[in-house]
Amino acid sequence: MKAITRTDFNFPGQKSVYHGKVRDVYNINDDKLVMVATDRISAFDVILPKGIPFKGQVLNQIAVKFLDATTDICPNWKLSSPDPMVTVGVMCEGFPLEMIVRGYLCGSAWRAYKSGVREICGVKLPEGMKENQKFPEPIITPTTKAEIGEHDADISKEEILAKGSATTEEYALLEKYTLALFQRGTEIAAKRGLILVDTKYEFGKHDGTIYLMDEIHTPDSSRYFYAEGYEEKFAKGEPQKQLSKEFVREWLMSNGFQGKAGQQVPEMTDAIVESISDRYIELYEHITGEKFEKANAEGDVLARIEKNVVGTISK
């Protein structure tokens, strides 16, 4: 199994390419974007040294399914998905924000809460909460959209408006879309025996209209618990069984890495890489209810992607 960790295509009409943490984004005639979900994996805003086979396919195909399942809530950027690892869509000017929505107290929010923090991004948190406890209502805790090598930073609604990152009207719509999308994701997850714990959305504008962009409800952007056993584990204070990238962060932390200066990424053995790949495929099958069909990873994947994309954007 070969992981695709970098692409360097030259598509017809290509103006530029941006290599993100996970995705390579090609600008076609300042009109369309070709987004290739590579097999790169990042944690603590650091790209890890080895790719994860089939991760890009998992991310892209889950995102495509959820984009298609939420078109009644808000417009989204997707036009087509010509390859298992690719989405082609409308070029938008992105808001410099990630709209993070949390239904439960866990992850970084729990780590902050445990240290005494009672307000995140201007949102006050109730006293006496426990790890993995459900919030009375989902909360929105935005972050800035960082460049590679930089860390996303928490930001409040008031700071967003003061910086001019969005107008009052735009931000109200971003909040509305965020909560409605999270509700839809929660309902779909529940049908599959999962709990959508938290996730993030990115939005942009095209011709004055706000569009949902990028990925949605994938294991890179979301955290899921298994519904079965949640209450029992919560009552006992035990860790929840979850499907998300958090297990990668936990593995890194247990080996002394949190993305801080001077820290070394632990060795990613073949067994570790395979186990991460298996977890991504497991989430795909749980959240979609469908068997994951591995694309031809043994063949020339880059040639396949190029052929499929060129055939689409040349029409």
C-alpha cells in the first residue's frame, strides 16, 4: 500500500497550487478549485513524517457524502468528485476562521477546563462539568485559520467582528449554518450508532453568497463517540470509545510529542501506520453504513487522478 503524500500536477488552466496540511488545492482559471485529499496526516498543526494509505480517499468520500446530504441547509462549493481522492468545486474567498462547534466537553476544551478555564472564545462554561459531558446546548468556539507551521488561535465573536473578519450579518449566518449542519450531522451519526461530539466548518464567499467549503464531518475535522456504552463509561469516568483523530494525538502525547519546539515526532512504524489506516476505514464504514472500497492503491494513483480531473475540467 502506497500513501500519496504529495502531488505536483499541471492541469489545463492551472493558475497556482496551494499545499495545505492535508490537501493540495489547484486554482483553475481563478474560477474552480481542484482539491486533492492526500494521505498526509497532521496533528498539533504538524505534518507527520509518514502518510496513511487510503486516508485521502476516506476523507474525500465522507466529505462528498455529507456535502450532498446538507445542500438544503446551505450552499456548498462542490461541483463534482471525479476521483475517489478529489473534489472539484467553486472557488470562494474563505473567511479566515474555523467555526468549531462542540456538543460535549472533551479534547482541548476539557484540557483547558481541567486547568481552571471557564470561558472559551467568549463562551462561559458551567461549573462542575466532567470530561465527555454533554453541554446543555452545543457551543461555538471559533479559531483563526492558521498558515502551515502556525497554530490556530481561539477567537471570540466580538474579536472576529472587531477585526473585520466577518460583518455582523455574515457572522450571524455563519452561526446559523454551523448549528444547523451540526444538528444534521448529529442526526445522521445517531442512525449509525455514533455521537457527533464536535466538528469544524469552513466558509467562504462567491459572488456575494456564503458557501460551505472544504471537508465536513470527516475524522480529521470531527470527533465521534460510540453511542453504545457512552452513559456507562461516563458514569464511571472511563475514556469513551471514539472514532476520530484524537487517538493519533493521544499516541503522540504518550510518546512525548505535542508539537512544541524541540520535541521529536515518535517513530511511525508500519504497524502504527496500518492501525491508523484501519481506524480511518472503520469510521468511514460506521458513519456511511457502507463498505469501503479501496481504490487501486497498487496502481499509479497520480496518473489516475490526473486523467480523471483533466477529463472533468476540460468539459
